[in-house]
Amino acid sequence: MKLSKESGLIKKYGVRFLVLFFWLLLWELLYRVINNEVFLTSPMSVLQTLGELLIQFDFWKTIGFSFTRIVTGFIIAILLGTILGVLAYNFWVIEELISPFFIVMKAVPVASFVILSLLWISTKNLSILISFLMVVPIIYTNLLQGLRNTDKKLLEMAKVFRMGTMGKIKAIYIPSVLPYFMSAIKVGLGFCWKAGIAAEVIGIPNGSIGERLYESKLYLMTDELFAWTVVIVIISMIFEKTVILLIDSIHGIYNGRIKGSGDTY
């Protein structure tokens, strides 16, 4: 069983390595065909530039600047989206009241939000607001859908047995909502990074990743542009894996407590 599991992991990561190698090879071939560093740089040039950036203090300072702001917007979106979703599930008036706001946020392009936001706040905090605006509708919609898809028979049974509110939340609502919430988190993570960096590119706050991307484009430093793009992808992936792992750990601890309590409320 153990050998089978290990061979499965080797096969899985082996396939991923081959896929990565394929795309790097295709990239190198395109670079040789185009033969113009301005339009497309080589993978080795990007790797070399990335190595040069890694040893610079400003590189890590720039990452810290953008990371803290985008993550802040993401966390605020989770908290407010969850609160609004719960309120909308319990009070239809609240859902009717805030639904136009979410419809507008889903329809309006990111660039429009960024330009309007620049009239109200400083560029320094622009990525916080834009990340929040892009993620909160996703959290709200998925959470509300999860609450509405809660098994009605389980709720009726809980009512018959006079289960308390906390008991219903722990035993019925959380297991029902969690898959929708996890889906919202995964989608929202991608959106918050794309929108946050796009906001920085337009607003160009000092010391941000967006500023470095803009300067790379302005001065035709294609290798640095690609290097920063790789950095954004890596940070986004690491953050996503960390958040998912954290939620899974909390869920595992929560399930352990539920089983340990004997399901008595």
C-alpha cells in the first residue's frame, strides 16, 4: 500500500515535471524563432534576472509592500462577504438592498474601479480596495448559495429535536457551506492577485510590484517583466496552498472536536 502510494506520487510529480519541461521548451523555441529580446526573452535570461533580483533588499521590500495590501483586501473581503451572506440568508430585505451593489461590482471592469478609486484614496492603499471589491461578491454569492442548499430535512429534524442554534451551525450549516466556501476562496485568491497587481500597474504606487512591472514595460526590460510575472505566479500559488492547507487543518480539528463531543449539543 505504501509503495503504491509512493509510486503514485512519483508518477504525479513526474507528469508535472514533463508538462513544465514541455512549456519551457516551447518557450525557448518561440524565443529562437522570434529572435528579438524586446518581444520575447529566453527562459535562461528570465532565470538569470530572477537570480539577480533575489539578492536585492528592494526586491523583498517590494514583495512585502504588495503582499500585505492584497492579502489585507482579501481578508476583509472574506469577513464582510461572510457576514453579508449570513445576513442575506436570514433577512430577505438585506439581500434585496445589497444585490444591486454586487451586480454592479460584477459587471464593471477592474480598470473603471481603479480609475474611480484614485479619486477617493491614495495609490498606496489602492490594491487593498480593489482586491476587496473583486473578492467580496464571490465570497458572498457562494456562501449564500451554500446556506440555501442546506438539507431542509436535516433542519426539520434539528427543529423536531430542539437543537440549539450553535448546534445547527456546527452540525448542519458548516458542513453544507464549506465546499462552497472553499470554492470561493480558490477563485477569489486568483482574482485578488490579478486585480491587485492590475490596480498597482495603473496607479503606480511607490515600492509596489505594479510599479516594477510598469517600469519594466516602459524601459523595454522584457526579462525583468517576465521575472516579476513569474514571481507573482509563485507568490499567488504559495499563498493559495497555504490558505487551503490552513482551512483544511481547521476543518480537521473542528471535525475531531465534533466526533469527540459525541455530537451532543
